[in-house]
Amino acid sequence: MEDKVSKDNPLIADYKNNGKIYKFRYYELGNYDHLDPEKIKQVYGVCFYQDKMVIVLNGKKKTWGLLGGKPEKGESIQQTLEREVKEESNMQVLKWRPIGIQEVTDPDGNNYFQLRVACKVKPLGDCDLIKLIDPLEYKNYFDWGEIGDKIINRASQIKSKL
């Protein structure tokens, strides 16, 4: 896995939300050191507990998805990931590694990053809002197309190294 963003062969997709189109360009990379922290708008983890992938129920939309969310002011990537995972699943992040980024261009032409990481977690207690699933069955819960396939496949490869 490269340590720098490669603009060669990115996965490209459009996402429509409330009649507006967002452009996604997905790249795999090995670290986030060169990214402007002000442009990081999301940190989401493909979290594994033992051999199962952890997914969480989004209360607002009533849909299943990955754990994560927006950085709070002054938070590092790791702090954001640890806080969001604990809040959403009552789990602790033990180890994590970058998978890649989605570079998003919103309808107004603004660019920002959505980070994707693979992480190993352990429960701190019970949580009714999560499911432990076989990663191969993630499309039974949510489908992010080709980009989602790339993210889940890369996380599954990394999981044994965490």
C-alpha cells in the first residue's frame, strides 16, 4: 500500500442527496500525514471484533453502516475514531490503520476528505445498536457500490495485521 495519495485509477462515483450531486474520488493510501486537518470531515472505521465486522444502526435514518463521524475541533484522527467508536458501539479501539480516503466535491465546488480506516476493537459492555457480521455479507445491510467493496476488501486484508 502506498504512503501517498495516488491519483492513478481512482474509483469515481456520484452521490445524490436531496437533489444535489456530490462527486467522490476514492484512493487507497497508507497514512494521512500529508492531509490538511481542516479538510477532514469524516473518520469512519471498518471495525473488527475477532473475525466479525461491527456495524451500527444509524438512529436518524434507521440504516446500518460503519462506525464513525465528524472530528470535533482540535481532535486528531485517532481521537475522533476512538470517541465515535465508543459513543456508537461501547467498544474500545485497540489498533487501527488507514485504508484510504474519499475526496468529496460538494455541489458548491468545495473539496474535503472522508477517511476510512480498519480497526480492531473490544467490547466495554453491552450495546443494542450494533451487529457483528461476516464482512462478506455487508451488502445485506448497506451497499456503497464499487467504492464500498474496495473499502471492505482492503479492511479485510489489513485485519490480520492489526
